Amino acid sequence: MARKARHRISYVLPLANSSGGHRLGVNSLAVDLQGILYSAGRDGVICSWDLGVNLSKRSHIESTCPSVPSSTIFRSNIQAHTHWVNDLVLSNCNELIVSCSSDLTVKLWRPHSATQQAHSIGIHSDYVKCLATPSVHSHWVASGGLDRKIKFWDLNGSGEILQIDVGDDGNNPKGSIYSLGIGGDGGILASGGPEGVVRVWDPRSGKPITKFVGHTDNVRSILVNEHGSMVLTASSDTTIKLWSLTAGRCMHTLSMHNDSVWSLHSSDPGLEIFHSSDRSGLLAKTDLRNVAEVENGICVAVCQERGGINKVVGACNYIWTATSSSNINRWLDVDTNLDLITDIRRSRLVSSAYNRPWVQYPASPGAGTLASLATRNSIPINSILHLSTSSSFPSNVQDPETTTMYSVASSRQLSTPETLMDGNPGIPVPLNVFPDETIEGQRGLLKHFLLNDRRRVLTVDTTGEVVMWDLLKCIPVKSFGERHLEDVAMEVNTMDSIANWCQVDIRTGKLACVLEESYCFDAEIYADEADIEETLEFKDDQRINMGKWVLRYLFSNLIDEQIRRDNEYRKTLEKQREDRERLRKTNELTLPVDMGGRTVITPTVKPTISGYSLFPHTPGLGIGIAPNVNTPFISTPWEDSNNKFTSSIDRQSGDYFSTGSGTYNGPVKNGASTLVQANEEAFGTPSTDKEKEEKDSSLFGNLKWRSFGAKKLGRSASTDIVPKSPLPTTDDKTAEQVMFGEPSNKLAPCEETLAGVVRRIRMIYDSQDRDVPGEPIISVISPSLPQETPILKLQCSTTIIVQEDNPDSGGVADLYRGTVGCVGEDADLLEKVAPAWLGELILLNRIPFKETMKVSFVLVPWQDELPVLPSESGSEGKNSRLNANRMLRAKKIIGYVAEHLQLPFMSVSFSPELNDGEETPRYEDWLELVCNNQVVAPTMTLATMRSYIWKTGGDVVLYYRKKHYRATP
């Protein structure tokens, strides 16, 4: 049976406000010639930058040296995606930005509109890696992803208009799409991927045209010329190939790169001039104009980045590069018409600058111009890269005897062959040593370490600063400066064993916490260790469910909105009831007195406007159907024995070992059975009613001998909730079936959402209105109270994301993105996408049932100082073998031991003797536990003992012994 899609809730802790920019590496760039640069990063953000120059009024690079524009200014940004943005393109006359992401979506952003919001136009079933559009004036865009699909989207709102399956229905496992190129006025589409095959398609019909085989690795970038006759491809096999659609074959293979080629860019309609970048950070410019053979073209090393260049774009006389850094560098372009020089001293001087230790790029505009002035009117020979595909010596190393390699220059400069013969180019040196400008990014998180308390997280950002965060309060707690993460973790980590309740994710440069139904309620924290700001009264050793706590206040505004709507709905029902009663009285007629002296009253039949009759009728006489006054009221899990609805915190068990989880354990209306057994006994439960009756009346009388046998203990759970008992109904359905319909595997998709929970609640109101006329309709919405989930004051800017993890897709799809402050306003949308388990938690204070994880242990007297504890039957001489909730504290066990060392369990009490006026000491004052030769702290839990002290399998052996107690005078 296919697995169902899982819904999960994520919340992103807000970082400090900054002036704008990316927090992680930049994956894609696009330039608007009006002077705007758009960038897309791994932080899911799209930024726009004002370049300070109108690039449409450009001077040709071969004739005029560029003027230095003003500094780039941040314009705006938008958190468009929740995962890496892999590509973006301009469309619709540069009015639209289309982006694709690893969050499976293709989105559209109108950067010049008043509403800064990204709208989803489509979705893939796996990461979306690339986009392509015929031109900036086009109204459609194509996207390709790891799902081996190419999809075409209409930007006017029509959605998907065509789909191409490159995977051949699973027959081509390497059919993932990493690159797309469109040319020929939108009549040719080329795609490439890990299979190394370049496939050409007709985008109007989706039919294949041809395919080119020649690359031996992933095809990372594709360009198609304006006429649709030539295709330029770059591959991870370090080569760039030029294909002819007319000839149907590869025309040339260029090998000027020594590493995987990642990006291609060209503003030339015929692709005779293009830029290429590789994984080593080298950016090259190639000019193939006016040459008979490609080998006679010229290729110049423009610049060298510190890391691989993911994307290169150019306009006017400038080039922008995107790398794994959050910074974006602008470089001066190269005029390939300049003369070549062979001054060896100058060559060595440039080479020495290239080999100097790396320094931070200057950020001021024009800073790189000084380094380039010496070579601005010429190109040094050691900046020339080898284009030849047939030479036997390595590319990037010039052969001084090969003088015809750059004969392209002879058509422009007669002295070029002699120049090449006179100079030895040696190791290639980039023409630009420093960028012309650096657009600074922001700090982003790179690493994290979740501490043992499962509440605090250490993070390291791009500057090396270590910061501690609180996952419940969603705030930074402390900064440790620039230190090693591991060193700080050793200093601040605690010896705790808490169940994992969340996944921590920093893939977008921010700290995100992911919650799923299967584990988000597994962890608990004791109230006295929860660092609660407000003064509240808690039960002894009360525990707070961490997932329940934070979800309660993440959706606090949504709860308020649902309560408001709930009140309105109940008022509407009561008003409709009054209207029906008023109509009934209006329609009553008084008939003549019959022979017995009684007045006969019968309602008349008045059809409504819609033709619906309020009462069924018999021709010629109106007869009203009397309601069945004996119809039993269907009781609900929120109803106590007095027909009153009470809060969950008031229904807690008074048992000493209860967790205080705030679940209902009161009787059903008829007293036949309990609905929820909220708190289970710490060391096993009696198996028969007789055992319950014989249970000792002392404080620890519910601790029983436990025979383990071969029974396997259950998985960990954070609350002591057991399944509900069936309610008495007329058709013998269980309470789950009455209130919440059929089991979840039979529910319609709409029933598994918050809307389904709201609908079932309203069905209860309808039942109350029908079966108990005249009584007020009481709300069943009962969110947890502060005694159960103390108030958390979360920032309104904390981001909340609802996602769907479909097993049939390669990633997680976003269903909703908002903030703590706007979830109330987005109630309608959240009702459609929020999972039902979230709705039951925030509205009904219910969490999914999960069997409690218990730890078995044996109590043994230390060196026979004290007697062996008696068994339940009163016999002695056998060590007590027990089990309890993994979160039980040592002081509870000490209390159990202390009570069983006194009367009536022992013939002689072993408690300390007290003088007149002395107060009775606490049990932990005169008893202690020892595990593995270590004294156990009274607040240590069984789980912590097993993980950090016992450290082996089997039953945990706990020794009990007396402490040297001295009474306080």
C-alpha cells in the first residue's frame, strides 16, 4: 500500500535586521538593461540592486572604455522560496521575475508592483534546476528539474500548457534536467543533464527534433543562437561544444578550461562572442569572429574567483559573477580587439600579482580599474587561453612555437603572429586581478549543534561567530564570538537525555525547526527547569510537552480567530433556533373545542419561498410531528458528569505520579467508563479490578511488582495518553466515529485538514441544537491553559511554513508560508492546508496517541546496609525489578524506596529518628541512589541514567543507601 503524504510544520527563527543582501551563496543572476541587477541565492531570497547606470545606453566595448558607475544600491528583496533558488529569468518586458527552486516550485514575482509577494505558477515533483524563456518579451517560460520533466508555463495565469517527459516513463533514469536553452524565436528548445546527451525539442508540440551525443558528463549550461541553427553547450567534462542543427553533429570542441564548466553567457545573437566559467573560479571570454577555424579564435582569462562560478551575466562593459559566497562581484569586461603584448617583465609582474596571498576584495567602485589600467590598451600574452582541440600538450599552457593558434589577430593586427612567437605565455594570468566592485552579502548560518536538552542550539555564521539559540522562545540567548563550535559545545552542553522532537535545518542560512506528527510530541521538560518568566503554580514534577508548547503559541492568533468564528457560528445556530420557534408559534391555529373540552392546536402549513415546507403535511389537514423527548444526548469527550464543559487542566488526575499533561480522565455521562486515562502509574498498573481494590492507601501504594516476561516495551512517547473508550451512542459507534468520522485512512482529503476538524466540531453543535432544544450551545473548543503550556511571547515576524512531504516526489512542497502575526488573517487558507493533527491540538488540546517508552531497573541495597524491599505480597529476600516512564526522576524512586522501608512494609522502620520539634525530612535528605558507582542526582531522569551513567543494555541497577543525615535545628 502506498504511503500517505505527511504534513509538517516549520518555523524559522528571525535573525537580526540588516540592510539587505544574501546570507548564503548566490546561484543565479539576471540583468535588466534599465540598470537593475537581480540575484537569487541559496537562502531562498531574490534581491534587486540598483546599478547606478542605464545599461541600455551603452557604448560598444571595442571602441570605448567604460566609465565607472556609482555604487550599487540595494533596492528590495523577497523571501520567495524555502529552499535554494536555482535559477531565475526576466520576462514580460522585464516586468516579471520567474524563479525556480529546490522547494519544487516555479514562482513569479513582480518587482515593480506595490504588493511584494511571490506567486506560485507551477510545481514539479523534484528539485527544479533551470529555466529558459525565448526573450524578455515572452509570455511563457520553460522549467526543467530532477523529475525528468520539462514543463511550459503561461505567465498570464493559464498554468501549465505543455509537458515533456525526458525520462521516457522511467526508462531513462539519467534524464534529469540541469540546463535549458531556447532560440530561433522560441522555435528550438535544447535540454541537457547527467546523461551527457543534448536533446533538441519543438516547444510548440513537445516533439523531439534530434539529439547530440558527445559529452561524457553532466551538461550544465546551454545557449541557442538567434536563428536556431547552432547550440553551444558546457559540460562537467571540462569541454564546450558547438553543435550544428543543420549538419546534425558537433562542429567544434573547445578545451580552454581545466575544470567542470558551469555557466555560459552571450549577448551576441550568433554566439560568436561568449563568456564561460568553471568550478575553479576561472572566467574566460572567447571571440570567434572573422576566423576560418575555431582554433584561430582568441580566448582571454578575464578574472579568477575564489570559488566556482555558478552564474555569469554581462551588460555593457561589465560582468557579474555569482559564487558560493554571499557577495556578488562586478568585473570589467575585456576588449578582444586589443593588441597582444609580449613584454616578459610585464608578464612576470602580472603573474607575481596573481600569485600573491589572497586579500579581501576592495568594495569601493572602480577599485579594480587601477590594476587593469596597465593592460587596458593591450592584452598580455599570459592572459591568453588555449582554444585548440587538437594539440597534444595541455590546454591553458601555450606552445611558443605554435604561432598560428591566434592568427585571428592577424586579420586585425599584422604584428600579432610575430608577437606570439616572441613571447612565452606560460601560466595563464587573469586580466583583472581585483573586481571593479563587490556587492556585500549578509551573515548566514553555516553549521549547527543541537544540545542534549533539545531546546538550545549552537550555530556558526559566515563570519565564524558562535551563537546559542532557544528553540522555544525563538530568540538568540548568548554570543560566544569567533570560536570553534565544538569547543563551545563541550562547555555548555548538559547531561540530559531528551527525546528528539524536532529537526533543525539551516539550509537557507537561517535556523528552522521542523515538526512532524510522528515525533514532535515525544519530548517533555519539567516545569521547574523550563525557565518560565511568569509565576505560575504547577503540580509537583509537572512536565510540559515541548512540541505542544511551541505550537500552541505559534498559532495563537489562529486560535483566537477560530474562537471568534466559533462564537459567531453558535450565535447563528441559536438565532436560527429562535426564528424557528417564532415561526412555529406564528403558524399555530386554535381549533374548536372537542367533545372532551380540550382545545386542539395544530400548526398550519406555510411553504417557504423556496417551496420547502417546515412540517410534513397530510392533504387537507396540517399535522405537526412531535419531537422525541426521550432522544438521548450524544455525550462528547469534553462533557463531565454534570453536563458541563470544563478545561483540560481541571481534569487532571490527582495521582502522585501523574505527569500533569492536562488530559481528561473524568467519567462519561453514564459513568460506565472513562474517556481518557490521562496519567498512568509510575511502576506498572494493576491488571484486575481486585488488585485495584487491594491497592494500598499510602502515597506510594500504586507501585507494583512487575513481571516483564517476553513483552516488548513500546516506543517513546512524551505524554501519558491512552486511547479513548467508546461512547454510548444509539448506533453503537465509537466517539471517534461520532465526532471525527471514520478512521483517518478512510477520510477524504478535506477531512484530514483543519477544515475537517472545524466541520466536525460544528456537527456537534448541530447535534446539540437538534437534540437538546432550549439549552445554550456550549463551545467545545478548549485550547491548552497557561498551567499546561505557559505563555510564550514569540516575535510576530517568526516565519511559519506548512509543507507536504509526498513519498512519490523528490522533495517537500510548500503549502503555506506566513508569520506568527498573520496566521489569524490567513485562517481561510490554513483551514485548507493545515493538517488535522494540528487542528486537534490547538482547538481541542488533543495530541496523537503514542505508547510510552519505559525503562526497566532493579533496586538493590548498597552493601546490605538496608534490607531488600518487600514484594507486593509482603515477602522479602527478592530484589525489586520495576519499570517506569523514561522521564521519571530519581527522587520519585527514592520516595518509593523510603516508603517501603517503613511500616507497614517493614517490621521496623529505617527512617531517621526525629527529636521533638524537628520537621520530617524529605526522602532525598536521608536516602540516595547509586548507579555504576556514581551518586545519582535527585532530579536526574531514568533516561539520563541509562544514557550517561549505566551506558549498557539490560536493566539499570540502582543501589539505595542511607545518607549521613543531620537534622536542621
